[in-house]
Amino acid sequence: MERKIDNELTNWKQDKNRKVLLVRGARQVGKTYSIRKLGESFKNFVEVNFEETPEIKTFFKKSLNPLELCEKLSIYFATPIKAGETLLFFDEIQACPDALKSLRFFYEKMPELHVIAAGSLLEFAIEEIPSFGVGRIRSLFMYPMTFSEYLIAAGEERMEKAIQNASPKNPLSPVIHEIILDKIKVFQLMGGMPEVVKTYLRERDLLICREVIDEILTTIKDDFAKYKNRFPTIRLQEVFASIIYQVGGKFKYSNISSGQIQVYKDALDLLVKAGLAYKVYHTAARGIPLGAQVNNKKFKVLFLDTGVYQRVLGLDLSSYIISDVRSLINKGNLAELFVGIELLAHRSSRIHPELYYWHREVRSSNAEVDYVISKKGKVIPIEVKAGTRGQMQSMHIFLKERELDEGLRISGENFGAYDNIKTIPIYAVRNILQADD
């Protein structure tokens, strides 16, 4: 299955001034698959998985000299490690902090060798290394599959291209629009975890996909035990469940349990660092950059994947699959979650995940805009809605207060416009960011 990050990896391979590459993201989003795919373009490929072969950690105890390390790894894997011919891949590198430390030396002493590292709990290991790889290591952030990646994997390249070329001035035909709405409904249910997508394309059975999602959930929860030295597992489970049920609204620690707020704050930060959730901070949005105007005490939290989200939430599969997308666009805040994940995944892979929203809390006059992004130096508000034109009061308030010319509405509607508010179908979030990066 082709992924957006594949092009980034190819460009990195060809870059004469490349740095050591660190691919970051939650477990099972496809990091290893894409790197192995890149490895096929090399004469030699050496994959070192520190969880599967923990004995290799001893190589890094005695010396971090890359020449010595390559000599030992070459003997162990019976494969030559030569600059320009070999891709050296350290997987689950968080399990070997010494290997993380060695990356800077690969850049300094063997810059011509292609070296990639990946892991699912990297943030914790990196925290333990002072001034980790500053100027020597480049990070790429990876997410679950996007809807456009799913369409390509399903052999629907023409449909994906049609979406990409459509706009409010050039909407899709109503028939094609309805066909794509049916596909987005299925994709929201299964989510973008590659193993689930692969299973669906093979079996065309969402019930079997749910079994795979259950396995992923088990793996996620099993990982909590790896954090036990940092945090009680029971507290992580409580916060994990609360994230699911608070998607779409301002996150409140009081909704988890009374007392122990600092404990829950730390648990949430840990899950965010693990890539299982993303914070969406409130911004005043009075200009660019949006991140300079955030209120750290006000934020929403998005979960990693819509498929896992709906499984935990217990959405009724049978009623969802036969219902109209428009009537379900905000069911369980699934649509808002989907849009947020798409906005993250379609930004440059080099950018650390960041999203913002706007909320005015005034007695009898509250207003909220689901997402606020910057594009070509402008502030762009985005609302995720199912209703009609008359239900965009918050958008109009925001545009008036910030003296902005344009807003975006994402819904089950076709491409179009209501005066200064453009409508973008929920399957075309990518189009919003095409001119970015």
C-alpha cells in the first residue's frame, strides 16, 4: 500500500546532505512497512529490531563508534554495511537508549551511510538524552492511513484524482458525490490503521475488521505495562477511556474522577507522547502564528484513529452502515475526529503534530470554531457540521470579530459556497491543505 511518507523517504535517500532519519508515530501506523519498502531499493538492507533481538543491545554498551558497530552488525546479520549500498534500519529503537545516542555519531562519522530509526515510544527515550541529535537528526511524523491513501490502496485512483481536482467552483457530479460518501462512511468505521485497511480490502467484511481492531486495542493496552515505571496502569486506562468519551469537547479532568488532577495531567501527557492522542489547543487566533496565542489550560483531545475510537465507544455498526452520512456526520463526534486526523496527516511529515480551535466563553453568547488553521499567511476557521446554512452562527461571529474574509465548512454536502463560507465535503479535507507546505 502506497503511503504519503514514501515520497519523503525516497527524497531523503537521494538527498546528498541528508541527516540520520527518525520516523516517529504510534505503534502499528505503518512505519516499519514503509521503511522496509524503501529498503528494497538498496543493494543491502539490515533491519535491527531491539525488541526481537535484545542481545544486540550489548553491541552498544561497549562503544558508540559507528565503524565498530557496523562491523559487528555486518557479522551478526551476514550482510555488508556499505555507504551508498546499504540501508541500516534500527526498529523499536526506544528499547535501546544507547542506540539512540549513537545516531548522532553516524551522522558525524559516517554521513554517507543511510541510517533510519523508528519506534513507537520514542518521546520517553529522547527525554533521557540531553541535547539529543540537535542539527544531526531529522524527524518524520507518521499517522494512520488517510482517506486518499485508502482510495489508492483500493484501486480508486481516478476517484482520488477527481476529489483532488474538485473545488467550490468545480463541484463533483451529485452521483459521484454520493458514491464517495458511501466510501467515507466505511472508512470512518474501519479507520486508517494499515492492518485493518489491508484486512478490509482482502475480506470486504467490517466484522472481521473489528476483530483486527480488537487486537490493536489489546496491543495498545498491553503497552501500558511498559509505562508502569512512570505511571500506574490503572490511571492510564482511566485517562485513555476518558479521551474517547471527551472527543469533540473541551477536555475536563473532572470528567475522569474527583481529585488527583495532577496525576491525570501527567497520564494524559504520557499518552500524547506515545502518539495515542493529540491535543487541540485553544488559540486567540488574532494572527500568525496561531501557536503563539494558545491558552495551555484550554484544549480538546483527539484520539489516534476513528476505527479504534468507534470500537471503544460502541457505535452500532448495523445502524451506522444503513444510515445517511448527513444524519451521522456528528454522531459520537466521529466526523470532528476524522477531520482532525486528516488535517494532521496531510500537513508536512516534518512538522510536529499541532492543531488549534477557537472558543469564546461568554455567558449567553458562547461560540466555538472546531479548527483554526493558517494557510498562505492567513487565518482560516473550519467548522464540521451536518446542518444548513442557518447553523453557522459561531463561524459568522469569528469572521466578524477577526475581520476575516473566508471560512470553511466541512460536511456531507458537495463542494459549494454560502457567501463567504466555502463548503468542502468531508472526504476532501486534503484539498484544504494542498497549497500548503
